Amino acid sequence: MDLSDALDFPQQNNPQAGGPAWAGQPANPTWPGQPANPTWPGQPANPTWPGQPANPTWPAQPNQPGWPGQPYQPTWPGQPGQPTAPGQPTAPGQPTAPGQPTAPGWPGPVPQTGPYGAPGQAPQALTVPFDLPLQNGVFNKMLITINGEVKPNAKHFTIDLNRGNDIAFHLNPRFNEAGRQVIVRNSCIGTQWGKEERELASFPFVQGKPFEMKILCTDTEFKVAVNKLHLLEFKHRLRELNQIRGLRIYNDVTLSSVNVETLQ
């Protein structure tokens, strides 16, 4: 073969160092009709479990679960929130997450619970009368959650929010006042009791039965919900909320937990 014949020989493309590619094919061939990084047919490039997002979490769980028994992002009855998985209520009437909510932030005290025994044991009852210092006072969106049980032969029990010797909010369910069940609300400032508030459409407490009470402080009032239902409001009579630094619970009730957090 002479030099002219060699020059007429068809040349192959050699774009890649290391050897020629097959004629008409890309340097890094893929399966026909498939992307360069093929996946299983019909699946996205980063496959996930069917029907799940790309970074799935445990079904119906929030992405950042927190400490058991605390609301993920607590809400008030009838308000939208961050739904969590079934099992543990956040605030009354809201969807829940099975004991895996996110620990909320608060400028107030760390939640007060327990005391708890060995792991797996039910929490022990708190001592009544029960006193909880509120180091920063009360504030807008402060939420107090009280879990307890009314004694079987209870006559009444009392919850007070105090400023020194003053009572900013006095809540007193009474089981038999002249044959009636009433919830008395009042304040006592400078040893002088104010006007009682008594009227309510319902009385949610039952002797010998457990209950969950939530007390929400706003800029204008305290709101109270019992067993997931809004119950009443009490307008502030003592305006210096940051001076209300004590919670006291006493009379015919046992307590399992008292928590303080900030409503989202």
C-alpha cells in the first residue's frame, strides 16, 4: 500500500484519550432512550419510596421530632397549626403526633414535669399544694398545661396566678354550691377581691376523673380550655404581666404534670 492509499483510509474519531469510540456513538454510551445515569424504568433519578417525598420522614411525623409529651407547635382551639402524627394532642382540637413533637422555645421557665421514676414507669403525682415560680412573669402567648385528676369526693379546687400577695387570676371550680356546679373567676389586689365572674355554658370537670387544662395568656386576657375545648376568658385586671411570677394549685385535686411553653 502506497502513501496515497493510506491517506484515503477512513479515519475514526478519537475525542477521548485512550482510544477511539464506536462510529456514530457518544464517548460514554448509554442504553438507548435512557439518560446518562440510568435509573430503574419509570423512577426519578433519585428514587424514593412510592408516594413519599425525596427526603421522607416517618409517616405523618414532623421533620424535627422533639421531647415526648411536648406539643410540636402548640395551637389554641380552632387555630391552624403544624399537624403532627396521631396519638398525642398538641392543643385542644388539633391533629397530633405520636409523642414526637418539637420542644418549643420560650422566654419563660423550662417546662416543669414529673418527677419521673425509672424509664417506662408512669410519672409520679406532684405534691399539692403545688407552687411553680414563673421567673420571667407571664407574657403574651405563654401557655400553661395542667394535667390532673379531680378527687372522688371533691368540693372544689383552685388555680391562682400571683403577684406577691396579689392574685391576678383566681380560678375556682366548685362542685356543689347550693346544689350547683360553678367556676368562679376573680382577682384579689391589695387584699380587695374584685367582682366575681360565674356564668358559663358548661362545667367540664367530673369528680374522680382526669382532666387537661390549658391557660393561655394574651395581651388582654387569660383564655382557658379544658379537655380540648375552649371554656372561658378572663380580662386582665393586673396589667403588669411580667410581675405575675407564681402559679399555685391546691385543694381537692391531684396533679401528674404542669408544663409552661410558648404558643406558636
